Amino acid sequence: MSKSIISLVALLVVIALLASSLYVVDERQVAIKLQFGEIVESDIGPGIHFKMPFVQNVRKFDQRILTLDSRPERFLTVGKKFVIVDSFIKWRIEDVKAYYKATAGNRWQATTLLSNSTNKGLRDEFAARSLTEVVSGERDELMREITEKLNVITLRDFGVRVLDVRVKGIDLPEDLSKNVYRRMSTEREREARETRSQGKEIAEGIKADADRERTVIEANAYRDSEKIRGEGDAIAASTYASAFNKNPEFYSFTRSLQAYKDSFNGKEDVLLLKPDSDFFRYMKEATQN
Amino acid sequence: MAWNEPGNQNGKDPWGNNNRGGNQGPPDLDQAIKQVLDKLNGMFGGGGNKDNGGSSSQGSGGVFGIVAILLILFLAWKSVYTIDEQQRGVVLQLGKYSRTLEPGLRIVIPLIEKVIPVNVTNVRNAELKEEMLTQDENVVEIDLNVQYTVRDPVSFALRVEEPERSLQHAAESALRHEVGSTDLNPIMTDGRAVLAENTRLRLQDYMDRYETGINVSVVNIKEARAPAAVQAAFDDVQKANLDKERFINEAEAYANTVIPEARGKAQRMLEEANAYKDQVIAKAQGEAERFEKLLVEYDKAPKVTRERLYLDAISEVYANSSKVLVDVEGGNNMMYIPLDKIVSAQPSTQTRNESEDYDISDLTDRVINEIRNRNSRSSSREVR
């Protein structure tokens, strides 16, 4: 037998053996060793390891934190209000043995199991709370409770630890959200109406004040002007009186003459006269009787 | 007896057959290989001859040599890795994490070690635009922007599946949580900065818990507005505020016109009153003085002055009027006096012969009074 052939063949055989007895587990993975389908070693960490060729084989699973992003689901809250919840779950494989037993390493199977459990958990919790509680601050509480309860089940049943259940979105179903929109609109409308009315009210107040002030100013002015006129009239009257009082009879005489002149000053004024007044004294005869 | 005794030239085997043909072994694989290798040797010239010794088995050493050299070159090429200034290299040795490479030219063990490059300086961006519920059951539309970098390349590469998608989910969740804890009004007005900061803190917390190695540097709320369906109503609130201001401004403008006008009118009224007063007093003084002057003369010669004044006045009266002198003694005589013929025959005149000052001033008085009456009539219509 030729040595080189033997050595070549021997080399090939050795390589083959090595290949099937050494395997590498990546940092991101965890592995289990199966012998004829039965688990003989589990939780194999990263690095290079040895197994029996052909008889034993190795299954590797993603050891990282994985995300399950499920479809949005409808949940009922207290008060018969529906919400549409879109959640995601952060999970990782903790007990590889249990995981393999439950899912045969099929990730899709795992996510189905996980999402069913989660939805059940969410449903129970949501049904016990009102819409406000669910939407607002108590979410942390809610989520922590759900996570804890879930973990009990998931660890036991399929070796999965749930790190976090988070709600990506809580939305109202269409009919409810229409109501919300309508309410928002009417609230705003009311606010707008109020604002405008307030504006009008203040404006009317300003105008009324202005009008009132104007009336007052004018009234006062009228009063003062009347006073002044009165003063003028009084002084005039006293001036007249003091002058005319010097000879009241003479005043009466001259004033009457003026009155006659003013009264009878046009041809449409007709005087029927008898010639026995003093004026006609000299008409009959030249000498005074 | 041995079957090949010395001196026996015919090599006999135990069965008595003669072996002819000299030094033959089994039909010659050995030979064949040697021939092929020699040929190859010849083709590759001297290069492979380094390892050639004398024996046939070393003929194959030449090929191995070439392969070895190629292998060495290949491995050399594979063991040098360039890490960009922006990156770090996460090294897995046989699957296990061994170290992180800094930027530059680095050596790794080929085949055994695998390098995962991670960009750590690049500022990455995630965007988010969603409608969500607020604490007071209103809906708001938020436009969000997250800036982040990779702080820990090992975690980023090894601990989480799809870390950037994780960030996207977590950002949505963090934002909704924070919005769900705030009322609508602060979100739309002055609470935005607080909201963004709270979201950033929450998001960073999630990132740390999920071991992503991501550092959230900035969370920025670009827009926070009412959903499109109710935008009109929200805009109307703005308009209403503007309207309110407008109403008030108009009213103030009105006030600013009306009051100064009133003051002006008041001033005028006072001025007119003063004018009247001065006028009336002056008129009185004038007339009084005129009378007094006349009185002085009258006192000097009363009878004559009286007679003169009387006759002057009466003659003027008679001159200007229509007269009928009836010189009949009493009795019941009926007389026909056509008065209307007398009146209509003469053109009616209102002659004021006297053009003395006080009559003109009298006329002026009457004009002023008339104007004042008209004014006060119109202002009394305005004053309610």
C-alpha cells in the first residue's frame, strides 16, 4: 500500500471526523446537544465544543433579546369601551430544554404560544380597568403586573422569560374615535363662542362708558353755559334797571314810542283814527285850546 | 531450503514459478504518481524544486509548497482588518466574544476569528408620526424625531435582535405613555419640552433594559397638533381670539372718537355762552348809556323834548301805516270802509329806517340764536 494514498485518505477521514465532532456556538446563540433525538446536554454557551460525530447533533437558538411584534388586538375595558391595542413583547430563551420541548425549536411556534399567553394576560388586565387608567399614567403598573403574571406561565411552560410587555399604541375603534373628535370639536366651538361673546361684552361696556361720559360732559357743559348766560342776563338786567330807574316814567315813554314804531310799520297795518287825540290837536284850529 | 538461494539467478518463488522481468512489484501506482509529479515539476520549473530531495515521495512536495504559499498569502490577507475611524470591531473567537477593535489596521486570527463592524459615531435618526390619546381622552397628532448613537458596540451587535427596530418600537411606546399622562392643552402649548424630555428618559430606560447599547441623545417633538378631523374647530378658536381683540379695539376706537368730540362740543357751548354773556352785557351797557345820555338832555328841557319825541314817533307810525280818519260823531251811522282794498293796494314793506347799531346787533343776536337752536336741536337728538 502506498503511504501517500493512505495518508491522504486518512487525512480526509480525520477531517470528516473533526468536522462532525467540533462545533462553534456564536456569542449570540445557545445550543443543546441531542443524542438520537434526546437531550443530553443543554445550555451550551459560546465557543468551540466537542460532540460525538454522527451519533449526536446540535441545535442552536438565538440567545439574544428577541421582539415579538403582534398585530393590534381589540380589548374590552370597564364600561364596555373597546380599545385597539398594539403591543410588543421583549423575550429571551431562558431554559433551553423546556423551550425545545415545547416548541421543537420552531420560532414561529414559540411566538404563537407567547402571543396567545400575552393576549390572554392583557385581556384580563384590561377588562378590569377603565379607559382612562389604561391610557394614562398607570400603564407602568399595568405592564409590570402583566409581565410578572406572564413570566410565571412562560417560564414554566416553554422556558421563555418575558422581559417586557409594552404597548406601542392604544387607539379607539372608529366609532368611539368619531365621538372623541366630535367632542373635541364641540368643546372648541364652545370655547370660540365664549371668547367672541366675551369680546363683544367688553366692547359694549367700553362703548357704553364712552356714551355715558359724553352725555355727562355735554350735560355739564350745558349747565355751565346756562349759568354763564344767566349771569350775563342778570348783569344786563341790573344795568338796564339801574339806568331806567333814574326816570321810570321817561323810560316808559321812550320805550312805548319805540314799541309803536315797531308795531305799525307797514301799509298792511290799518289804523282807524278819530281826530280827537293829542296828535290832531292843531288839525281843527291853529291855536291850542 | 529457501526458495531463493544465493547464486540462483532465476528468482523462484515458493511455488516454483519463475519471476521474469526484474524488479517488478505490484503494477506500479507508485511509478505512475512519480511520473505525473515529474511532469508537473517540469511545468512549474524551479519553484517547486526547493523541497525536492532525491526520493519520489518528495516530488509531491512541490505542489504542496505552492498550495502552502497560496494558503499563507490567503491567510495573511484574511488576518488583516481595517477598522474605520467611525467604527469599532466586535471580535468573536470561535463564536465567543474576545475583544473590541479600535480604529486602524488590526490583526485577527483568520478563520478562527470573525469581525463584526459597528458604526459608533454616526448619529442615527428615527422618525415617528402618529395620532394618540391624551390623558383627558382627547386625540393629538405628534410628529417626533429621535437622534441616537451606539454607545456599546458589543451590546448593539450581540445582545439584541434588530436593535434599531427595537428603538423604533420603544420610542412609540415611550411617547404614547408620556402623551397618555398629559392633558391635551399643555401638549399643544407650553408642555412640549417637558414631554420630549420625559420621553427621552423613558426611551433611554427601555434601551438600557433591553441591552441595546444605544444612547438616545435627542428627542424632539417637531409638531403637536389636533388631528385633521378637528383642525377646523381648533383654528376657529384662534380666530375667535382675534375677533375678540378686534371687537375691543373697535370699541376703544369708538370711545376715542366720541369723548373728544363731546369735549369739543362742551368747549364750544361754553364759548358761546361766554360770548352771549359778553354780548348781552355790552348791549345792556350800550342801551343804558344811551338812555342816560338822553335823560340828561331831557332833564334840561323836559316838555319840549317829550313833545318832539312824541311827534317824531307818531308821525313815523302814521306815515308807514294805512290810515282811515273818521271824523263823525258817535251814533249808529253805518260806514263802508273797504279795508282789504286799502291793504292790498300797497306793497307790504317792512322798512326799518333806523340803521342804528343796536338793531344790527339785534339781527346778529337773532342769527346766532337761530344757529344755536338748530345745534341744540340736533344734539338733543343724539343725546339719549
